Amino acid sequence: MSIDAKAAAFRKLHKPGNPFVIPNPWDAGSARMLEGLGFKALATTSSGFAMTLGRKDYGVTREEALAHGAAIADAVDIPVNADLENGFGLKPEDAAETIERACKTGLAGGSIEDSTGDKQNPVIDDDGLALARIEAALDAVKKSGRDFVLTARAEAFLYGIGELDKVIARLNAFADAGADVVYAPGLPDMDAVRAVCKSVEAPVNVLILGKLAQHSVGEFAEAGAARLSIGGGLAWNAYGTLGAATQMLTEGRFDMLSANRDGAKKVAPFLKA
């Protein structure tokens, strides 16, 4: 499948009220396994990838993130969306450069968020700058001459400073500029999900995190969501199996290994020979 065909297929998956689950692999092996299980698209995870390098989230460079996204995309035959953080810089030119380079890979899409990397002021508070960065990213897609699904993210809730009206206003500005998908990770409850989906004229991605993990795909469909992602959830669960190493060290036992291996055997057949 050509990259334009992958991007077109990815775009068609986004149907408000009929969400698809897009899991987040952290390496080529997990990507192959998830594809084999039947998922229609995948997305990289910044935190999951950072863990593979022994780093915390936001601890990778633009070059590393793009190479990682390209490697995931090359490992599977389904569309892959890349978590491109804040475009690796706060200027519109930074977002544009990141998307320009992403368009030269096999990625079907990517996201740009309004985070700053500053713990004291974690989200861009200038609405004009936040919008200009998305507009620059969209312009980079246009100049690339290929299809690329751009997701625009408003991060306030993820940092505990979200105000629903302001987040919705920012998402609407992104949608009006032409963003293909909008995303406000960290929404606190289903009422907030409904409000965003009802108020924004673009397909909405919802991060399954916190209380939202208690709800089903059907409930998110009723709320109007178009895409459901899990961020670093699978990666954190996978690394959690290292608890078996603690058992070896502290108890001198190995029975946790068998339980973890049995789970891996179910997806191992999808790896390449």
C-alpha cells in the first residue's frame, strides 16, 4: 500500500460516533504484534519510546522521534500516526520543520501539541501562537504534496490546568484552521468528552486515561468520539512485567516468568521470521 493510500485509509477511519481504537506500540516488535491482532492503525507513544532509551517522556530529540516513527511505519502494512510532541520547538517554524520531515517518511499522520516543556508554564498561553504553530504545520503538509493526517493537541488537562471552555475554544480554532483531528488528552470524565465532541467541528481523539478507562467503546461512541488512544498504557504495562525480576531478587522464585511468557506467546506468531 502506498503512503498516500495509507493516509487515505487512516483518514477514513475517523468517524465521529463510531470510534476506532488506535493502540500505541513502542517498538517494531510490538507494532507487528498489534497489527497481527487486527488493529487497523497504530500510533507511536513518546513516553513508551523514551522508556526504550532509558529516558523519561520528552527526553528524545526530533531526529530520534522521526526515526522511531519511520521504523514503526516500515514494520507494518497499516497506517501509523506519530506522536511528535510540540514539534520540538515553540516557534511555528519548528512545528513546520517537524511535519515537513515527517511527510518524507512512511508515516500516515502525526500530532503537534501546545506544550512548552516548561514545568512552570507547561502550555502555550498565547492563543495566537498556538494557532500559528498548527497553521505552519498544515502549510508544511500542503507543500509536501502528499496526504498526511494532522492531529492538533491541546494539553491543558494533562497538566491539571484545563478549563473546558478554553480548551474547546482552542480546539475549535485548530479545527477551523484545517486540523484533521483534534485531541485534548487528560479529559477528566465522560461529561467533558461529550462536551468536546459536541462542540468541536472535527473528529475528536480521546485518550483513555484515569476515570475514562472505566468506560466502553460503546459509551465513547455515544459521546461522539472518533478515535480512542491509550498513550503509553501498553508500554507501561509491558514494562510492569519486570516485577518478575523483583521476585527473583527478593524471593528467589521464578513463577511470574511463566505467566508473562504465556501472554507473549499469544502475539509472538505475528513477528517476522
